[in-house]
Amino acid sequence: MAMPRPTAAQLAYGSCTVILSTLAMLLLSQTSSGVGIAIITVAALALGLLVAMTVPLPGRRPAAVEQPAPEKPVRASVAAPVPEPVRERAVS
């Protein structure tokens, strides 16, 4: 079974996540050792992969559950309104 190709949205979200999370973690941790940078890089790549895989794929929506239509339409009977006589005010 062939793996599906990533969509443009997956590539964009994943790449932005890797870049921004790497910068944020490096600035917040203020590490300068090679081991610390390697750990931050691996963590950012894992986070980017997670974000890219959770972007919804087009055309893979769950099927909507259809509800049966009611057999008889319900009709409400409303009596016609009784017209009121027009009341005129006396001009004084």
C-alpha cells in the first residue's frame, strides 16, 4: 500500500511548527551545548510531525447519519384572525 502524499496545508503547518517551536525553545532555554540543541531540534521535529498529521485531509469526512423523514407532515390549524374595527380618534 502506497503512502498518500502530504498536502500543501500539511507541509505548511508542519514546517511553520518546526521553525517556530525550534526558535521559541532555543530562546527560552538559552542553551548553548550541542546536546541541548539536538534535543530541542528532535522535539521540534516531532511536534511538527504531530501537527502535520493532525491537519484534516480533504475528502475524508465521516458519513453523515441520515434520519428518516416523518411519514405524515404535521399541519397546525390556526383560525383566521378576526378583523378589528378601525377606531378613529376625534381631533380636538
